[in-house]
Amino acid sequence: AIAKSKRTFQRLELSKEDASEMFSHNPFKMELIAKMEPGTTITAYRDGPFIDLCRGPHVPNSAIIKAMAVTKSSSAYWLSKAENPSLQRVYGISFPDVKLMK
């Protein structure tokens, strides 16, 4: 359903100040942003109302993806430190053709 909807992924280039304002509600993102040097250009990607920090690049739209597989999922401590919160990590891969996935 997502692939057929041709959702676009928009690259955003943000200043540290703009990124801090945009992600002020997320302590994990704020921690990453705080560690970045002043003057750093921070990249994020938008998919409709969802925006996330990411170096990218992404496919221009979801219609290019014809097949997708989740390759692994696991629990991971934030920044690999056992005293930090545990988060879910999901790995996946996409293909432009179902035949290539097999």
C-alpha cells in the first residue's frame, strides 16, 4: 500500500538551531543534535507529517520499491550503553523488482 501511494521523501537541510526547534519534543534527537558542531548542516527527510534525522539519500518516492524484506529486528540500548533506555531496531532492504528479492 505504501509503495502504490507514491509517497515522496523530501530532503531537508537544517541548521543546528532549526533542528533543535523541530525535534525539541524528542530527547534522543536532541542528544544527537547537541553533539554536533555549530554551523553543521543537519539533514532530515520528510514523508508527509513524519520527519526524521537521516543522512540519506532516499529513493525519490515509494513507487520505486516493488518488494521489501525485514532482515533483522532487535532490542538495542540507546547509544549502546546498558544504563540507557532500550529501543527497537529494525533492519530491512528494498528491491525495484520482486524477482531480485529472491
